[in-house]
Amino acid sequence: MSTTYTLDTATSRANPTPAPLKRLTIPAIRRQKGQVPLVMLTAYTVRSAQLLDPHCDMLLVGDSLGQVIYGLPSTVPVTLEMMAAHGAAVVRGSYHAVVVIDMPFGSYEASPEKAFESAAWLLKQTGAAAVKLEGGTAMAPTVRFLVERGIPVMGHVGLTPQAVNVLGGYGARGRTPEEAAKIVADAKAVAEAGAFALVIEGVVEPIAIEITRAVACPTIGIGASVECDGQVLVAEDMLGLFDRTAKFVKRFEDLAAKISGAAETYADEVRSRAFPGPDQSYAPRAGTVD
């Protein structure tokens, strides 16, 4: 038996509830190479984790929370403390999916030892199963260092948002033969270093297909190819909460319009005194004196 945390929706309080150990494992994810595609979405809160968890193999606590939650211009300002707070919430709100947490910019690049210190702290603070870090050949020794010390690592190649200042934007990568070859080499290096899975982001499709066929670990595409071993999207993009999204995003719902419409109806009913009504008001008990 393990202890997970569920949200008591009647009171909006999180309470520990014993539940059978049902969570997927890192080896189970690795075994999905070439099988039924893996499903991964981002999650940043308890409630989003609860809603997404039954449908996902992995939940990613992405440093995209910098933009999605905090309105920052990029992922660069995100801190370890921010990742820990949201990571712990997602773990409390889930019981099935493997929870992977992004290592933010500046927390792992300096040395393998620095990366281990940051990753170990994140896993202790959150209960997540693995970390994700960006980078290719240069980061392969760090990936190996972490894996050999018991920390599962998901790699991330192609468009790497933490390097936006070097890349000069978020455009698709691999449009030149030289850049394409580098991305493939990066992917192979990270996979051979022991990454249990590999995110391929924002690359021209043939690169993603070549990488997927070349590496032993599952590949997770985002703006890559349907032939990857799985797919990931930022949940808020997939749900249609933002007006502007990348080319590779498909909106499966238009929640922005629904939320705006609900708020408009609420505002109208408050101003017209239609809300609260009798169903939302407390009547005195029979026999009591007001």
C-alpha cells in the first residue's frame, strides 16, 4: 500500500488517503518503445493532475509553467522552488501516471555534481519519479552521471526552450543538413547515456523519424512526427485556453470561450440580483427566531 493525496472536492482540502500502488514505472515506460503510443500532458496543479492522470502514461511538470502560470516571457526565469511547489501538487493529485519534473535553467548545466544536487532535491521535495533536462551531446555525461546514481532522466533535443536566447526564437529546428545531423547526434548521445525517454521538440519530421528508429528508448514528440513513440502537449494549449499557440498544437476543446461565457453569465446574474438565489442561500431552521 502507498499513500497518495486526493482532493476532497466538497471542502477543497487535500487529505491523505491510502490507495493501492497503481502508478506506472520507468521500466514500464521504456517497454513501450514501438508499442501503443505513450500519452503525456503537462500538469501544474492538484486539480489538473486529477483530471488528466487517468488518461495519461506520464504527467510532465514542465518549466512551461513560467509562461502558462506566471506570465513570464520565457522559461529561463523559472526556479527550482517553483518547480518543487508545482511538482509536489501534481504528485499529490495523481496515482497512475509517471510524474516527470523539468529541471529549470541554471540548475544542472554547470556540472554533473550540480545536476545531481538539484535533481535529488527536486525528487525529495516532490515525490516525482524522474527529471527532464534539455541538451544533447554536451549534456550526455550529466545524464549518465544521474542515471548511474539512481535518478531517471528524460532527455529533450531539437527546439530547446531554455536556449531561446541562443537560438533566437522558437522556430522549427533542423532545416539545414548540418543542424539536422547535430540534432540526431544529440539524441543518440543522450539515449546512449541512459535516458529512459527522449522528447523531440519542434523539428522537421524526417529528423524525428530518424531518431525514433535509431534510439532504443521511447521518443515523445511535440512538433515532431506521428511516428514517435508518444506525444506531449501543454495541457492549456490542448484545451484552448490561449489565443495563440504553436503550429503543432491541436485544440481539442475551446475552454477559453466557455470560461469567458460562464464568467459573463455570472457577472450578469450578480448585477441583476438573480444570484445568489434560494438554492444558494441558507434558510432559517423551523422554529428558530430571526
